[in-house]
Amino acid sequence: MQTEISQCIEAIRQQIKGKDEQVKLALICLLSKGHLLLEDLPGMGKTTLSQCLASVLSMQYARVQFTSDLLPADMLGVNIYEPDTHKFSFHPGPIFNQVLLADEINRASPKTQSALLEAMAESQVSVDGKSYDLPQPFFVIATQNPLFQSGTYPLPESQIDRFTMKLSLGFPNFAAEKEMLLEEQMPKQTSPVLDTDTLLRIQDAVANIVVSEAVVDYILALVNITRDNQDYPNPLSPRATKAIYHCAQACAFIEQRDFVTPEDVQFIFSAVTEHRLRGQDQFASATVSLSQQVLKKVDPMAA
């Protein structure tokens, strides 16, 4: 199964040039059963990344453009009266797909944002008092415009914490962008590598990756730095602690190990924690990484 995951990463890299670390982190997020927040300027490849993940992993895919007039029912679904049967039947919305791209989530109203995040947390939706299970695996990729762009509703800190990871693709380097242009005349198709049943088995295998007590102590030492220091006004929650734990397991799996090392924790730490540490203040001192500060304060050998 680990070999197949390596093939998935390579297939996605063929479409997303020069972003090997982000591709690996996005897949780690999926394997840990988390959800991903992508923040970047338009045109950076956020939609392409989500489409590639869905295609390579044989997952049903839907995209919802979040706008100020989008209603929760537009995303979740609605009961419609059927004259022939004289009954209401449920017509599921686009959230009933395995990969949902919530495009420009911070342009939608807080009510619609909340409906999505509730579904993410519970893997089900409630419509008119009845609950409907979402398909598994279920992976939300939400994209967000930088807050300095007009017409945005910033996500509350409680909702930011719902996203396992936050990534930014950024501009490609010269070589990657040149390769992208040279291949424009011969576009490559992304073919499925895994089926969803295999993906579910992999997610279960990831959950069984061994995490030693020493690594657990290291994770807790990192988290507690943020709770005992006034330099971090948004300390990491227990949900963040669990996200670090599960993402480190997924990282170890991708590296073809059955145990987690401190290096796994360090690789995923910024993607899992930076947005949580900043809260709504995502751009203040953006050149200073709060998560990297935390990593420097704890020696994994001494934790």
C-alpha cells in the first residue's frame, strides 16, 4: 500500500510542478482523515491540486463556489415535494461527494461557513431534523483568499481550528513554471492509481502506526510551549494535539515506516499549527513563523 501512495504522489507531482512538499502534506492530511485549508492568491493551482487528488484516488469530486448569497441548502441539499407520491424526497447537495472543494470559503456568510464545518466535524448533515451520513472517505479542501482582499468574511478561530492543515502553494520557481509552459501543448491526463476501498484500508493502517511514549512526550512538550508562554495568544488546543499525532502517523506511513519519529512531527508541525497559533491574525508578522519558534524551543532528545 505504501508503494501505491508513492505512485499517487508522483502522479500529482506531474500536474503540480515544483510543489513536492505541499503535495506530500496534502496527502498526509487526507490519510489522517483531516481537512485542508488552502490560502493563496487566485491562479496558484488550488483547484488543480484538489482535482488531481480526487482523480488519482478515484474519489467523487464536486466544487462549490462560495459567494455571499450561497445558502446552506445549496450545499447540503433540500427536501422537495413529489406530486406523484405526495411525499417529500431528499435531493442531496454537492457536499455528498468524497472530495468537496469549498472555493473561496471566506466569501460566504458565517451561517454557510458554519454549516460546512459542522459537516466536517460530524461526517453527516441534518436537513429538516433528519441526519444523512456523508460518503467515506470524505475530504474537504477549502480555499481562502488573503484577508486583505475585499469582500471576505474571516473564519472565526473556532472554525480555523477545524482544519487539520493550512497550506499555501505560492508562486512556482523558474524551472517549474518553464516546465509547465513547455508541457502546455501536450497536457498530461491524471489517471486513477487507487480505488476508494484501498484508500479506506490505508487510512485504517495509518491509524495503527506506532507512536512511542518518547514521541508523545515530544508532541506534548511542543504543545505546552504555546500554553505556558504569553508570546502565543492562541495556544494549541487538544484538537491540535491530536492532529499533530495523526498527521505524524501519516507521514511515517508515506516514508514506509511503521513507527513515528521526531522528524515526522517536525515535518508536519508548521502546516498543522501555524494557522491555529495565528488565529484570525493571519498576516501579522507573517515573515516570522510562530510554529518554527516553538520547534526551536524543544529538543526532541530531551523531551
